[in-house]
Amino acid sequence: MELGKITVVGLGPGDEEGLSLGIFRLLTRAEDLWLRTGRHPVVSWLDEEGVSYQTFDSVYEKHTDFSSVYREIADQLFARARKGNVVYGVPGHPMVAEKTVEILQREGRKQEVLVEVKGGTSFMDAVFTCVGVDPVEGFLLLDGTALDAGFVNPRVHQLITQVYDRMVASEVKLTLMEVYPDDTPVTVVTAAGVSGQERVEQVPLYMLDREDRFGNLSTVYIPPSSEPDVLHRQFSTLVEIISRLRAPGGCPWDRKQTHETLRPYLLEESYEFLEAVAEADPDRMADELGDVLLQVLLHAQIASETGEFAIRDVMKNLADKLIRRHPHVFGDESVEDERDVKRKWEEIKARERGAEERSLLEGVPEEFPALARALKLQKKAAGVGFDWDSAEGVRDKLEEELAEVFAASSAEREEEVGDLFFTAVALARLFQVDPEQALLGACRKFVRRFRWMEKEARRMGRPMDDFPLTQLDVWWEQAKEEERRGKGNL
């Protein structure tokens, strides 16, 4: 069976002067010529030459999103090609920023239609000429209608195409502001290479969408940046800084560190972050998370120097694990609620470990803080039904353990106090309270009240140990009352 055929041609970035002889002949001899849009400099020349054509501009008016537009254009072209050969003209080069061509090529065989691309001149040549850039320095071409901050790379030249109007420009602006300061200079190039229509304007990023300066031939250009405010937001910059600190001539302290010497700092920084969370201080949270990330990057850099692993391995392992353990998000499984998610997480985890885990309680590091380890061990045991039926049962056990503490000899007391703490963790767990955070909160509360007492003693002009316990108790109760009223800077 003979396949239908769609011949895709590029109209170039400008007028008819930029068309090759082959494209000229295809356009003028086509029996069924379709253009993605009639808003292009070559179209007026087609009108003058009396070339018959149709456009898909009406399809743009039917849909609110570009993906639906491209889908319908491709479907219409496939349908027409089954009846005869079609020539399809697109702005610029067919293989540059043309989603319809991508669909045609991907689905042509399945649709029993032959898709042939004849090429054309890309708009990029004219844009690079306008802004005076050699693309060999490195550049990135991005789609303004689907721009994601994760794709932006401020280290290279960037062209953002398909910025058709102010609405698209507004979305582009907001996305770029996630990476660049608001006053970053950006250049809008419209109708590059088109005599009499070419326009090049540089504006601050925050003003990008302030005026109606856009059309079908508009591109936004951003030069490479060396500004700390920009580069210091990039993960790759952090990796480079850590590498420099560890390199010869770097920081003596950083160069001396090992996995073992850094162990206490990871715990310390983690607890400082938790402290910032407890204080609901977002600025400090951001700062402390940076300190936690520093520890991760240092460990990864040390490992990369010995060939064990690198930060990219850390990221890949994490990405793989998250996808694997969330089949209800990245697969076709379903979950009922949060508890169902946790149960499936543990099931997947157990399957991954397989025979390596000889006990259900393995995998709980001994390096955990005692309260956190007790909580984790109890949760593991509770998962197979080894648990109290109610909080009342735990209360009875607490009273029993407390009595044993007072009845124990000095040699037995540490063990009995440990049993008391372990049971207290069980009570916290059944009340859905994190014992580690609860105790940290109690410590913070003690510090606030004690400082209030110190302030009162200073106000009296005497050291605290000059006052009897009865006075200290009075101040303690006053501090509690101040907290309840929400007064005082405790």
C-alpha cells in the first residue's frame, strides 16, 4: 500500500530572500499547501505570487493550551495526507522548536503517512547575529510556552523562543525570577533578520511583560552570568566550592576531615535545624538546612576523592528510591490513606533488603539518639503486633517501672531508669508525640524560664545563688504565668 506523504518545509526567520531554491519550488508548486500560521513575513510574498495556501491560525483560537493546538494540527495533516500529498510550512527550521513536526515524525509510520523534512534557515542564526554572540561559547534553547526553572542554566547563552505575547512573557518572567534578580538585563529580539521589521530591545527582567512588544517572531535572550546572586543559587556552584575547599591550597580544616571526624557535625547541624523549626523561624531554617547540606556535600566530596561514590550517585540513589517506594505516585498502584502509604513503604523496603535483614529490628542504627532509637525499635515491633493495647496499659507499666527505680540498688538504678524512659517513649508513641521533639521542647521551655529567673536576679543586683530556693520557686511560677499570658521575651 502506498503511504500518504507530508513534506515539511522551513520558511526561515525572515522574508522570501532567505528561502532556498528548493523550498521556493516546493511552495510555489504545492497542490495542497498548509502553513502553521499566516503570521510570517514570507506569507505576504506568497500572496503577491498568487500561491494558494491555508493556515491553522483558526486552531489556535479554538484551544486554551498549545499542546491541544499542536495535537489538532498534526491530526488534520495526517487526515489530509491519506488523501494526497501535503506540503506543510513552518516558521524557521522545521527541527527547531517545532512541536507539530515532532509529533508528525514520531507518529508518521503508525499513521501510515511518510513524513519528509526539507529543512530551512533557523531563526537562531539571525538572533545570534543581532545580539553579537558566537554560539560555540555554549547556548541553551528553551521553549517559552513550557519554561521550567530547572532547565535554566545561567552559565551559558540562553534563547527563549515562542514568546508570542505578553501572557507568555509574563510566565517566562516569573520563571526566570526564580533564578535571576529582578533587575537582570534581558534582550527581546523580534523579526531577527527581517529588513524593516527587526527590533532589538534590552529591558530589566521585571519589565519584560510591561509592554506589548511581542509577536510570532519574538525571542528572549539572556547572556551568561557571573554574578554571585545568580550563580550561588546553583547546586553545581556549591559542589565546586566544596571541591575547591578540599583541593590542594584549599582550607586546611576541610582537607583534614574524614567520614569519621564529620559524624558529630551532621547530628549537630540536624538538631540546630530542628531547633529552628520549633522556633518557627524560616530565615534560620534556611540557614540551618544549608549547614546540613554542607555535611552531605563534604561526605560526597570525600568519597569522590577515593573513588567510592560522588554526589551524582547520591542524587541518583535517592531519585531511584523515591520512585521505587512511591508506586502510588509513579506507578499504577493505589493507597487509601497515610497509614497505607507507610505500610507499603515498609513492605517495599523489606523486599529490597531481602535476606540481608535477619531481624525485623535490624536497620535501626545504634548511632541514633537514644529516644529516637527507642521510638524506631518500638514502631518496628508494633508493626507485627507486639504492642500495648492502649495508653492505659502503658500508664500501669510506667507506675511499675517507677516503683522499680526507687526499689533498685545503686548498681541496678541505671538499668531501671532506662526501662522507665523506654516505657515513657511508648506512651509518647501511642499519643502520636515524637519523644525526641517533646524532650527538646521541654529543654527549650526550661531554658526560657531559667533565663527569666536570671533576669530577675540581675534586676535585684545579686547572683542567683544568693537567693533561697523559695524565692527561686516564686520566680519559676512567675515565669510560667508570663508564658501563659504570652508576655515577656523569654
